[in-house]
Amino acid sequence: MVSSFNQPQTGQVRIVASLRGSARDRMIETRDGLAWTFTEGGEAAEAAAPAAPEQAQAADAKVAGFAAEAPAYASSGAPQARGYTGRRITLDFHDIEIRNLLRLIADVSKKNIVVADDVSGKVTVSLRNVPWDQALDLVLRSKGLGKEEMGNVIRIAKFDAIAKEQAAKAEAEKARIPLIPLKVRIIPVNYARAADVASRVKDVLSERGSVSTDERTNVLIVKDIPEALVRAEGLVRNLDTEIPQVLIESRIVEASSNFNRQLGVQWGGNASFTQATGNPTGVAFPNNVSGAGAAGQSPNQGTSSTPNYAVNLPAAIGQGSGGGIGLVLGSANGAFNLNLRLSALENNGVVKTISSPKIATIDNKEATIGQGISIPFSQTSASGVNTTFVEAKLELKVTPHVTADGSILLKIKATNNAPNSSLTGANGQPSISKREAETEVLVKDGETTVIGGIYTRSTASKTASVPFLSKIPLLGFFFRSDTTQDDHTELLIFITPRILNRQAATAAAAASN
């Protein structure tokens, strides 16, 4: 359909063509002027018509004032609001009758438009490359008009009139509700507690509606009008989804190595100048003289000790640990004796402890698993003896949250406390060696992450010696004992989460997010 519009103020005539179906139009600049052609079909028309420059499309919009598709340069036109999906058009009119403009929009939109009798006036528009439904809203807003859509029909009237009609309709609907008979519907709840869902269902019921629960069968008993029952069923269907379940596997690896080396020496002897040995001193006093090592002699003991060590700094050897070698030198008459004993000890041990607690829980619920012992501690007071228990155990606390992309956000607290018998209290109670880690991490399903590690190294070097003599080069070795100790401890905590019901979990997480 082709229409023409005369604008007396400017002396211009605008020609508007409304296309239907798959018809295409093209304007070509020739030697004789402008040629406006119309063809049917998309690809056939493109092949039959010669290529036209972009200036021809611009002339199309300028001459006609209305085009189904704006030229390329018009893409920077009026800003588009979200939600408009209509066909893009260009409008350029001055003082056009609003009824005629609505007819043009009706032709482009393929909608049936009904205009009220009191809608009149003129409007000036200049819109480029905007959806027709956005253009319609802008025109109606500028004239204080409103619209009401019913299927393929758009009714246009003054905004006040439409508002009054809608208010009257709402009042009529409100008056109709008390007359509608109530119905009872039983809605089963599969994954949630019916009592928890009931409070949400109350929000979508009418004033006459009510909801109750049956704990034995975990169902909702809803009584209301049919429209409210439909809303209640839809809400329960969206809320009653399978909750993600997560299995958390952890490994607490504790490795320790210790090295201990001791070098010791013991030597002593005796010398006698007596008649028994045949070598007295030859003087009246002292005629007999005897000397021996006294490192092992008890205080106030007046006789020489046996063994008679002058230096007694041995290594801590014994059955199953360390080694030693002894040497005894003596004279034939027993006047001079020398005893020498060298001892050495070296310990090198490696201990590796692996704890693997596992626990399964649902999304956003804390789970705890632990194993250990309770150590009693006694305290004496005026009221008597009080006994308290301190726990030394391996414990894992975790709260998982499944995200929409299948990742798992974990809030973790891992504890590995053990009794330490090397450090005791006043009454012999062992101390508690604490190893704890608390953090939040984001992990992919099935992946393993290290949430923490503790590395400890303890070194010690100790020397027991005889003053002054131990400083003599080379010979000083026979007057001292050396101890070297080097201990390493390493603690690592590994976490691997796995979603047990992955498909349902991902869908539920996407719905909640």
C-alpha cells in the first residue's frame, strides 16, 4: 500500500509504502532521477536488483520519511530500552496526525490497533532505527495516552480512562473472589520439610486461603480458590528441589624424621707405689702412694671407685643401640693400669602418619567427624579433687556450598591434636600437641587442593667436657662428649570434594543463584 502526505508548511510531499510478506524495496539513483522498485522474495530480489550505494538507502529514508529498515548510519539513533523486540523503523514527521501515525505503526507491526474516539491531535517525531514498540510507547507517552494489549489487538485510549477501567476491573475481581467456591488440594513435598515450605506458601494464598501440614506423609494441605492453588503448586515445585550432596575426602599427612649422634669417651686407671707392687717411695712418709680415677666416685667416699674412670662422658649406648670399644693397659706387677672405652651412638628414624577422614553432607550444612581420646586431668582444691577431660583427637569440620558452575566453596576446620608424652605436667599428665587449620577455599568437583602445611625443623648441638683439658688440640677429644640432633616435622592437609548427585545439584544451584 502506497500513501502520500502533503506538508503545506514546507511544501514537501511524503510518499509512504507499506510492505507485506517477503516483499523488498530498493531505491536507486539513475540519470533521470530516483527509481523506487518493489520485488517479492528475499534472495531472488537481491539477485535481480543491482547493488545500490549507501547513499541510495539514505535517500530512501529522507524522501519517504518512513522506512521499514533504517540505513546503516542510523544505528546510532535513539537509545533502546530493554525489552523492546519489534522491527526497527525510522520515523521523520512534522505535525502528523496521531491517528495516521498509529495506522503506519499498525501496518509495520502487523498488529490490530483500536483507537478511542477522544484520541486526536498532532505530533512531531524524528526517530531512527528504533523498534516499532518503543516508538509506539514514546508517541503515546508524549500525548498522555496508554495502551492495553489483548493478543494481537492493541487498544489505545487516554491514560486516565485505562487506569479507571483497570481499577474497576480489579474491584470487580475482588468482589468476585468471595463468591468463588474453595477447593482443597494435597501437595506432596519430596526433598524439603513440609513445615518449612508452608510458611512460603502462605504468601501466595488469598485472604480466604489456608495451609496445613501432615508430618507423617510430609505433604501440604492447601485450601483456597483455584487460581491461588495453581500459584501454590508452582511455588512448591520451584522450592522442592533435590539438595546437592557433597562427599569430602581429606588426607592429613604428617611426616617426621629425626637424627641423633653421640660420641663419648671413658678412661681411667690407677698407679701404685707400694710394698706390694715392689716400688715403694723409699721414704718414711709417705711410704706407699696410690692414685686412681675418681669420676665415678660418690661424695665423701674415701676409697677409689670401680671402675676408676678419670673421664666418664659416655654415649647413651645399651642393648640394641650404639656401640663401644674398650682397651686395658697394665704393668706386670699391677702398679700401673690404664682403661679406655670409646662409645658412639647414631639414631636415624622416619615416621609417616596418614589420616584419611571422609564425610558426606548436604549443601550449606556443617558436618563433623572425629576420632581420638579424652585425657583426664586432676586438680586438687579445698573442695576436693576435680577431674576434667581434655580431648586429643583428629577432627574435620566442613560446610560445603555448591555454586552454579559446579564448583564447591568449602569452609573447613581440620584439627589433629595428639598427646605428647615427652612433655608432662606436674602430676605426670601428657601435654597436647595441637595442629589446626581453618580456611575457606573454592575447589572444582573432584579436584584436590592443599589447604595448609606446617614445616618444623629443630637442631641441637651439645658438648659435655672437662674444663681446660677439652680445649687441647687433638688430645681434647679424650676429655669431652659431643651430641648432635636434627629433627624435621612436616604436616600437609589435602581436601578432595565430590558432588554425589551432580546433575540435580547443578540444576538446584543454578535455580538458587
